[in-house]
Amino acid sequence: MGYQQIKNWLIYVLVRMLICIIQSLPLRFCESFARFMSRIAWHRLRVRRSVIEDNLRHAFPYLSQDERDSIALDMWEHLCLMVCEIAHTARKIHRTNWREHIQLNRARQLVQLLLADRPTVLVSGHFGNFEVAGYAAGLYGFSNYTIARPLDNPYLDRFIGSFRSLNGQYILPKKGSAPRIQEILDGGGTLVLLGDQHAGAKGCWVDFFGRPASCHKGIALFSLANTAPLATCYSKRLSGPLSFELGLADIFDPAIKNGSDPQIKTVTQWYNEVLEAVIEGAPGQYWWVHRRWKGHPPPIPHSINS
């Protein structure tokens, strides 16, 4: 067993021990602890503070510094509480009691979409507790396939994967899954993606919170190439831990023609605007800690005759 393998295994053991401790604690204690840790992360450890401040300053230039600091504190509390919720979810949310924990918004439209004899693409972002959303979808009997990058630690990757697949959510790696993805869409299946991940210089550059952001072209392409409805969904925490609103924010259907044929860029801009509106409703539940805005769009080449 090499050094890296030993390191990965030890990290995995520590994470499992932490999860066991969290599972033994009442949720109200977890909520108080998350609030305490948010202040440690923001005021003492200052984890990625410059990134968070820069993101919030560009996203909400009209807010005061105190208001942006409050959003940052809410975000850290949300992230800590999200870990606790994931540890408790499988034990506390079941087919018989999900109504005690989850409210549905525009459920009829979403169910009609998922039951239709067509492929469906669901897009969300690093907002709310999206891991619980995947768990709940399977709980309702809707199998889905989520594209995600495998974790560098294979032990943790299998552990997280076991939670995600409890109720029929299947994880597809980002690389090498193209044939399987097309097979799923051809069979009328449901594909789930996070739409706010940086796609590099060659991605589709659109406006997101007032700044250029690179997005993966595949999300719009899956919808357009397969005439699959693209639904922007969200999972928002409500009054406290394990209390959520799962909702459908908006739907783009490429089968409905409204003038000119939609392009990858227009569809990508559309779901980013929808995500932006969802996030503005509860900004403390978005991952401002991650580097969503990196680099700049490549320059537009001048024509020879210009």
C-alpha cells in the first residue's frame, strides 16, 4: 500500500468517524454548531475570504459591506449544515414521512415532464442542498442519471456514491460517458447536471451576476440535439435543518418554436438567468466560496477584410 493510498484511507476513516458523530447528534445541536463554525470560518480562519468578498462585491454591488458579510456568514452556516443534513437524510426522510420535510413547488408540471415519453434534462446549481434533491427524486420513484466528477479519494468517492444511489440516482463520470448519456436520452431517461461549473476558455461564455462565466456547452446541446425539455430546478432550505422546498423554476422546451431556432448560447444564457433569480431569493445558500468566475472570454478574431 503506497503513501497516497494510505493517506486516502486515513482521510476516509476520519470522515466516516465524523459522519458517525454527526448522526448521533440532534439536528438542533447541528444547527447551532453550524452557526458557530460559520463565524470561525469567516472571522478566524478566513477561508477563501478574498474569493468570497470578490464574488459578492460583483454580484451585489448595491449592498453594504455589512450586508455582504451577512451573506457570507449565512453561506458558511449553510455549508456546515448541509453536511449534517446529508448525514441524517437517509435515516430521517422516508417514503412515509417526506411531507414533514419537503414542500414541492410546481410539482404537477415537473411530474408531467418526468412521466412524458421524452428525454428530460434537469439543470441546477450549487445552491441549497442539491444532494438531498437527488435523494428525494429517487424517493419519489424517478430514476435519474447525474453527471459528476469523481472525487480524487476513491474511498470517499465510493462512500458518497453509495448515498447518491440509495433511491435510484446513478452517477456518471464527466469523462468517457458520452455513449452512455446518448443511450439514456435515446431511451427517454432523465439527465441531471449542475450548470454553474467553470468550463474553461473553450466553454460557452454568458453573463452570470454581471460577469462573464464559462459554462459547459453540453447542457444546452443535450436539450437541443434530443428535443429534450430543459428544466431549471432547485432545492432551498426553509425554516431549519431537513426542511426544504424542491421546486421547478422554469422550463425551456426546444419542441416549442418561438421565432428563430434557439442556439447553444441563448439556451445557456437562459438557464443562467433563471439560476440567478433563484439564488437572489436566498443568496446565503449559494456557494460563493467556489471560483465560478475565472479567466476571460477569448478575444473575437477579426475578419481578414476588417
